[in-house]
Amino acid sequence: MAPSQRKCRSEMVVVSGCMLLFVLGLRPVFGRGCNDNAGHGMDNDWYAKDGEELPIMVLMPMNESALMSSISQGIDPAVQLAIHHIRESGLYSFSLIPKIYDTECDNAKGLRAFFDAICFGPKHLMIFGGVCPSVTSIIAESLGGWNLVQLSFAATTPVLADKKKYPNFFRTVPSDNAVNPAVVKFLSHFNWRRVGTLTQDVQRFSEVRNDLTSELEKADIQIADTESFSNDPCINVKKLKDNDVRIILGQFGENLASKVFCCAYNLNMFGSKYQWIIPGWYQGNWWEQANSTNCTTKKLLTAMEGYISVDFEPLSTKQIAGVSGRTPQEYEREYNVIRIQKGVESSKFHGFAYDGIWVIAKTLTKVMEILREKERHNNYRNFTVDDKEVGKMVLDVMNETNFFGVTGQVMFRNGERMGTIKFTQFQEGQEVKVGEYNAIADSLELINNTIRFQGVEPPKDQTFVRLQRRHINLPLYSILSAITILGMFMASAFLFFNIKNRNQKLIKMSSPYMNNLIILGGMLSYASIFLFGLDGSFVSDKVFETLCTVRTWILTVGYTTAFGAMFAKTWRVHAIFKNVKMKKKIIKDQKLLIIVGGMLLIDLCILICWQIVDPLKRTVEEYNLEADPQGRDIAIRPFLEHCENTHMTIWLGIVYAYKGLLMLFGCFLAWETRNVSIPALNDSKYIGMSVYNVGIMCIIGAAVSFLTRDQPNIQFCIVALVIIFCSTITLCLVFVPKLITLRTNPDAATQNRRLKFTQNQKKEDSKTSTSVTSVNQANTSRLDGLQTDNHRLRMRITELDKELEEVTMQLQDTPEKTPYIKQNHYQDLNNILSIRNYTDGKEGDKSILKNHHDQKPQAQWGSVDPSRTNRGPLEDINSPEHIQRRLSLQLPILHHAYLPSIGGVDASCASPSVSPSASPRHRHVPPSYRVMVSGL
């Protein structure tokens, strides 16, 4: 082995050890040594000579069996064309000589090729190439030790963007991370603020995703979900769907892209609601070559339709002549001619390789100018410059590069190419360019009318949920409000009728004040309907919350006012007609008002406690999402406003219990007074009908209202109709019969007060006996005997009354012709007095009889004759004068005081000054009737 070879081999061992140090992050302390021998070096004054051939190290896989060798084969025509154009321009005083070293896309072979170029090749000023990421990263990490600068045209891996680790590395092709600012700009253009990522678990894609995450955070775009997969992406795609991710940013290879879109098809994640954004560097018809799924090509194409791919622009689309004096289109034509002549496939990196040669030429020209300038100003004759200083100059000049090439504006920022990013869309089986992003100007330009979404508009970045209030329809509210107004007009008419005829006996006996309260309660119930129909679509949230309380109070108070007044009236009838002791009882309207006021006071206590302890508040109930009926890409989330509180069930139970007891009390009173046959007083039949209808309607209405609480129109309709029906039927049952009776037969209501004793007395006595028996079972037999005696004595009264009338008529016609009264007539009068005193239960009547019987005439009869004081009692009492005087005083009084008890003149309108013959009818009326009428 030659000494020079042994020296180079030994130095390679040293360099290999140094490479290990570079990999470990350490830096060698020596420079290059292989080119120190003569024959491999280059004069130090290379910059001072014109026409010098400057060698450039070109590293790329050339072996056809090597991975990514097709890229290198398509690059060679572009490199040769660039060198030819540089030489043809005549602006450069040197010639670039590319020295190609085959790395075979293998780390070991690539390192060996690199060190062979260092040891055995000429002195290289720069390194051009680097296709395979792994080989490029290893070599680029060691460049600082050799004072070399590398310029790549195909290495897009984001790892090489680390300037701390790779300070001497440049590339004319944008890195994979360069698409991220373009993607963010694209997202912002369509106002997509929520995305998800789906990444293949490979370092290349993970690096891009990490950088994309940083860019999205800077742009304030939410990452809803981040999914990674190794082989089967379906689970991760399903998670994206579950998280409602609509804009999906994919980072995966073309070999797994078919699986991703097959899963998307099966999950229905395509079409107008979804937008996929994936890398754009896949090979043509990749879905056919890499389809390893159970989905057919048709299914894949269906799922792929409309996806957006992002990649760098291989050639500028601008019709501008670049540094070579040619437009990108002219260059492309020349390139294709040479490529076809050589019989190689085109490479999408050829434009970057072409511009890379121009970068090297312009950089070396600038470095030569700097060195010549320094030499001119140097005072020493032997001006020299070492490799480290040259390497630093090359690095500085590279960072200042700025010219327009075939790939667009060529400039670097921290060694990264600021290039142009293109957007293409998959449309009907082919990709169509829809826009491009200029990294230098940070601007996005979309081609008009080229991008086509599956829907009428771009997809939403999420399921846009539009809250939609379930409100009461205005026509329904208007119709029910109109019916309610008619009901209020009817109630007003009843009120006018009641006030106008309040002095009529029919209305007066039915308690007009209580009738007014019934009407007031009905009108309050009607008014609550207007409030139940007002929701958030008519009023604000604060007003709605106030209405929750107001409408509850109005309906509760209205119900109690109407039925409380009705039941109070019935209680008075019950209290009078069920008076077992037969005593005179007076119950005025003031007492009934106090009863109704007590009922309302209970209501107010419940409502005030409710309001203070647990007030009603506005609550919003949201329902499941619904599809938009108009087919838009939105979801409808219905919501409904309720009036609720924490313990709603308890408070409603208290109110229902109280109202239920009130209804039961009313039913009891109606049943107890069902046999009272005075229409003007007794509303028991109508109360029973009202309670029945109201009870049934309230139960049905409450049940249906609860079941339809999520359908406000139905609920409001049911509640309103129940209130209208209950209020209307109650008012009509109370007032319509009175109105009809007053218009047709005003006396009909009071005719039943005068019942014939001979026909009904036994029935009344039986009812009275039954009522008394229910009070005290122990006195049943005694009461039966008393009733029999009472009946017999009443018959006797009737007979004696006729005789009294005959005697009275005889006395009035021939008072002077009657010298005396027979002894039997006197005895009959005494019998009448004794019977009256026995049968009449009224203390007042007894006192009247006693006064009239024992009273001695004084002023009107003159003084007593002293001569008659010595006469016997019987002679004095039976004297014709005494008998005539007694009859003249006692008979009219007895007649007017007791005829009501046997069907004669009404005690309420009778007067002792009226003649007994003035009463056209003589009917027996039970004492209880007389007492009740007097009470009224």
C-alpha cells in the first residue's frame, strides 16, 4: 500500500472517530488533513485567478437500486443545464465542476463517500446535495469540523432546521415544516378556529405535527383532538368524530393514506361537513398503488373527494425572467428536452437543484470579491486565507442570498428556504391547484372559482350549534288571547247585570257581593292566561322571571276568590237550613267576606313563604341536537324556559292539597244543601257541576301539561283552555240561570218558599227528624212523639183559625149585636193561645203572645170601673165587655204573628196594621224557612 494511501486510511480512522464525537455533540479540535498532500490540493489564490475550475462535492444516491435514486436521476439534467447557463451568461470568472459521490441512501456508505471525497478528491469549497434524510443529517452535523457549507435541494426533513445542531446546512427546498404557516393561513382564511390532527407515528410526521401545534397556538386556533397511530387508524378516526372534529390535518404516508380514507368512508366522515388537509407530496394515483384495505377504489375516491393537499411549489407560476434570463416556463421546456434525451424521469426537485447551482455560483462570486478586496488592501505581499475563514465567509454570504429563480424568490432565513407553498384539491379523480402561499410576503392567494366544497359553503370547523327557543307561536297566542278577552267581556257583562239588579229580590237573595267576588275571581283567572303565554321571545329574561311569580299569584288568588265566595254562600244556606234547634240565625254578607278573606289569607301565607324561602326562577332546559330542517351545516339545540325552584314538588303539593280540601269542602256543602228548594238561595246543584267540571279538567290539564312540558305550544294551549273552560262554566252556571229567571219569571225563584203544608209537611217533618236523629241518636223516639204531637196540634190550629176568622168577621159586622161570647168560644181562644205557646220555638213570639194575653188595656180603654173590682173572677172575665176588648186586641195580633207559620202572610213583610184578609194565599211553611228569610 502506498504511503499516501496508508496515511489517508489512518486519517479516515481518526475522522470516523471524530464523526462519533460529532454525533455525540462534541466538536473536533483539528481541521482537514487529507488534502494537505500535493496533487489533491488547490492553490490558496484560487480566488485571484479567472477561469479557475472550482470543484463542488455532490452527494446523492445514484445507484438505481438505491432508495430515492429516481430523484437523483431527474436532478442531473437540471444541474448540467444550470452550469451551462452560468457559463453561457459570461458573468462568472470560474467554472463549477460537480463531483458526484454516490451515497446509495445508506448511512455507512454515505459516510464513506463523504470521507473519500475529503481524502481523495479535490479541495471542495462547498457540498451540494443531500437527498436521504438520515445520511444528510449525519453529514450535516460534521460540516463545522471541515469548514464546509452544504446546500441541499431535496432534504425536507424538519430535523435539519435545528441551527444549533446543523449551523452549516442550507436548502433550496422548503422543509416539511414550511407548509405549516401556509396551513395556518389557509385555516384563517376560511375562519376555521377548531381543528384536529391525525399523525402517523413516525419521526418525520411527528416533527411536523409538533411545529404545526406551535403555529396553531400562535394563531389562536384550537386543537380539539390530537391522534397518533401506527398501523390501524380507524380507532383514532372514530375518536376524531366523537370529538366533533370537522377540519382534520393529516400527517401520514401514502401507504397508510388509503387506510385512513377507508375508515373515513366507513364512519361517514366525508362530504360537505368535513375537510381533510393532507401532505401533497404523494405519488400520482397513490390510492391505486397503496390500497391495502377492504374498500374499493370507488369508495376511496368518494371519501377522498374534496381533500386539500399542501406541498411546496416545484416551479414558479409567475411569468418573470429569473437570474438566468429565462422564465420558469422556458427553463422547464429546456429541462424536459435534456431529460427526454437522457431518458430519465422528471423529478419535482429539479427546479430547486437548478436554483441551488445558481446559489453556489453567486455565493462563490461574492466570496471571491471579498477575498480580492481584502488582498488589495493588505500591506503584506504574501496574503493568505485559511479554510475556516473561507467557510465563515461562505456562510455569511449564503444568508444574504436573494434573487428570483425558477422556483420563485430565493432567500434564506436561518438556513431555511422561504419558498412558495401550493394548495391543490382532489376533484373528480385528479388534483387541481386552487391557491398558493408566499412565505416571504406571508400572503395567501386563492385562484378564483377553483376550490369546490361539497356543500353550498365551506364546512364548519365544528358542529355549529344554534340555540333555538321553543316558544309559543304568535298565532296561537293571539287566538287564545282573543278567546280570553271574550271571556272577560262575558264576566264584565255578568258584573254589570249583578250590579244593576242588586236590589231585585232574586239577586239580593243570592248575595250580590259574593257574586261580585265570583266574577272577580274569574277575571283574575282569565288574566293569568295572558301571562302564561309570555316567554323569552316576548319579554326579557328578567321580566320572564318576574312573570313566573306574578302569574302564579294571580291564578291562585283568582281561584280562591271565585270558589271561596261560592262556597261561603253555600255555607250560609247550610248553616241556616241545618239549624236543628230551630233558632233564628242571622248571617250577614260581612261574615261571608271574612270567610273569603280568611281563605285568601291562607293563600297569601303560602305564596309569601314560597316567595321568601324558595322563589320561582327562570331555568333553561336544553334538549338533544337536531338536524337543521333547511339542510344547512348546523345543528339545532332546542331550549325551553321554565319557572322552577329547588323544591317545586313540595310547594305544588301544598297548594294542590289546600285547593283540594277547598274543593272537598264545597262538595260537602253542595251535598248537604241539595234538598233546599229555593233557587234564589241554593246553588248547590250548580256548585256540584262546577266542582265536577273544574276537578276533572284540572286533573286532566295538570297531567297532560306535565307530559307535554317540552312542547310549549301544546302545554300553553291546554292550560289556557282549561282555565277558560273552568272560569266560563263556573260563571255561566252561577249567573245564566239567574239571568234567564229574572227575564222570564221574576217570581219563580221565590214561589217555592210557600209550600203547602198538607202536601209536603210530612216529608219536611221526616227530613227534620232525620237531621235531628243524625245529631243525637238517643232522642229519636222522643222526637218522633213530639213530631206526632206537633202535627196534630198544627191541624187543630188550622181548624181553630177558621173559627177565629168567622168570629172576627161577625164582630166586625155586628159588634153591637153580640152581647156575649159563648163559653166554648172562650175556651177555644185559650186553646189557641196554649197551642201557639207550645208549638212556636221562638222566644220572641212567646213574649209577644204573653204580652198580648196578659196585657191590661189602659189608656185606650179608659180607667177601670171601681165598682167591678169586687166581682168574681169568672164573672168579670166572661163579661161581654171584657170579651169584646180582648178580641179587638188579641185577634189581629195573633193573626199577623202566626199566619206565616201556617202559610199566610210572610213574616218579613207582614205588619200588625194589615188586615188578615189582605193575604190571598194561606200555605204552611216550616219555621226554618221563616227563620232563614228573616236572617237574610
